[in-house]
Amino acid sequence: MSYIRELRPYMYWLGYLNDGRQAGELDWQAIGGTWGCATSNLTRWHPNPDISVPFDGFGAMIGRIELRSRTLSLYVHKYFEDCVLHIRSLTKVLAKGAIAHYIVGNSKFYDVMVHTELVYAAIMRSQGFTDVVVENIRKRSSKKELFEFVVSGRFGASKD
């Protein structure tokens, strides 16, 4: 979901944006942004070889999506690479013992299930979060296999 696209009327109204190009550039900087000019940026994007998404089968999952759509595979790859960078950045500002919560939904692209909740949990663990828990919170109103989850973890310390 492009939050910039969804919120742009308010962002114009509040003076944060002046034109569509700005909206697209801001979306490109956001996690997973692909609206406006961000879509054309995506077609030129390449994964950073120094950033790996620490989820078993991630490359195979991206490969199965790419068989149907290269652009969509790039979108999914960039989204999770952005998530790695985001969660890594939290490790510089969170106090030991801080708890982070993410509300995420799994996805299905063609016939490929993307277990976003499990990828988030793996990323959090790789960045020093402990007590990582995934909780199913609700069924989404679209495809039968889609749900929303809370992914939570404690940074740098166990509960005690």
C-alpha cells in the first residue's frame, strides 16, 4: 500500500507537498514505495548485495514471483530490503528492553504466498530482538488465506 498515494490530498492541504513529482519522490523514499515516479525508479533498482533478507527461502520466493512479473518481484524485494534497513536503524535509537510492534499483512502474488509476518520476525531476530512473537489478529476481507498479524519483539534484552 502506498501511504503517500492514499494520503496525498491531506499532504497537499497541509503544505507538505506541492506537486505530483514530490509525492512520487517521497513515496520512493518510503518503505516499499512504488507510486508515481517511484514505479519507474523501481524498474532501474537493483538489490544491494550488502543487505540480505534473513529469511529461509527468500530468494526462491522472489524468483517464483519474477517468473510472472519482474516488476512485482522487484517491489517485494525492495520492500523487504527497506524493512531490513529500517529495523537495523532502530537498533541505534532503541533503549535496551524496548518493545517494537508491527502490524503487517501477508500477501499472495499470483500463486506465491508472501509470509510478511515471518519475514519481519526473522529480520527482527537478526537485528538483536528477542522474545519475538507473531500473533494473528484478524482475517482480511480479500483472499481467504490473507490475515493481519502483530509481530512484536524486545530489543537487546530478554524479559528479565
